[in-house]
Amino acid sequence: MRIYFSILFILIVHFLQAQVGINTQSAYANTLLHIDAKGNTSGTTNSSDDVVIDASGNIGIGTLLPKAKVDIVKDGTASLMRIEDGKQAANKVLVSDNSGNASWVSMPSTMGVTYNLTNLKATYGSTYTLVRAIPVSTPGFYQVVIRWWGKSSGVNGNRSTAAMFALSTSANASNNWTADQTNQKDVYEKYIYMDAALETFCFALPLSAKVTTEAYLKVYIRVSVGGSWLVGDNPDPSNSNWQPSIVVYRI
């Protein structure tokens, strides 16, 4: 009886360590499982219909030598992969959530909208001034590019002026920094060096935010160094090229 169980144990261990081939007389080397759907594989030829799991745990579909955890090699005109989750349609893109669950969604459409700014004055001090409330109709990630052109009424002892730009999301278009500060998504402080007050300066500054259910993106400014920032005081006030502007992109 002891001899019987010893032989049985040896046989079980042997088969557990052996290669498994389905529809093939000999599994390909270094594979634990080799399925040859058409039964026509010889060496590495005619392997487009084969499925293997190698000794590293890699899965190969259409290849006997997978180089990743899942390695799929397309053959002919058949689609490489098909996922049907009820949301599939032409021109959809596959995205994942925080847990890695994938689903089809509509391809994001880029929105490039330009808003010109006129007659804006941001006073030096602790007050945040609303530059623009930008309506958004679709949730997603947005980039707001501020293209500034203006002047400062004063500079500090180092001949500098600076302003804080903040981007928040909001349910309304009102100028209410106290409420919108809690939804601040991005902030940047821009320093400008000038020889004297009222010199013209320009720069471009990108800010970004994720919009979920809010209806507006709001750009605020607070002058932190120097004097008040002014716009619209230029040789041609009617020319939008001499005015600050905001460009909004959905990305």
C-alpha cells in the first residue's frame, strides 16, 4: 500500500510539472500550456491560431513567444481585440477609471475659444478680482491660457511688480472669491521686472482644471507686488491684438 501511494504521488508531481498541449502532439518549448486550435503548428510556423502560457506566466495569442503579460499578434484582417460593453460605437476611445476598469467613451472634442479682456483694473492688495467667468458645457480637463498685455501703476524697491492668477470652478458667474476659493484648481504668481511704472509688459501663462459638474471656469487676479495692473491703455484700444485675452481648450 505504501508503495502504491508513493508511485501515485510521483506520478501526480510529474504531471503537475509537465507541459500541457491541446490539439498538438508536443507543446512548444518553455510553455506550460499550448493550445493549437487548428492542430497544424510545426516549430514556430502556423502559430497564428495558437494560445500559450509560458514559464514566466506570459500569455501569447497568435505567438509562441510572448514578450509581455499579454502579447497578441494579429493575423489577417480580423480585429485584434473587441470589447462590447454596450457603449461601443464608431470613433469611441477606451478609457479607465481609478481602479483600471476600462470602458468606451466619446472622443474628447477640443474647444479653442478666445475671450478678449477690456477695461480691467486689478488693485494692489489682498483683494482677488474676477478676470473672466468662462462657461463650460461638458465635464473634462481644461487648459486656460492667459495672454496678458498691460501695465502696472507702480513697482517696488526692486523695480518689480507681480500678480497671483488663480483658476477655480464654480456653479455661477458671480464675482465671489470667498466662495470660489474652496474650488481653486490651479494658481501661479507672475513677476515682472520694469524700469519704471506704466511700462507695457506681456506674457503667456497656462492654468488647468478638471470640471465635473460645475458650469463655469473662473480666472481671478490679485496684485501682490507693486501697483495696480491695468489693461486697455494703449495706442489703439479698439485693436484686440493690444488687449489681454484668454484661450480655453478642452483637452
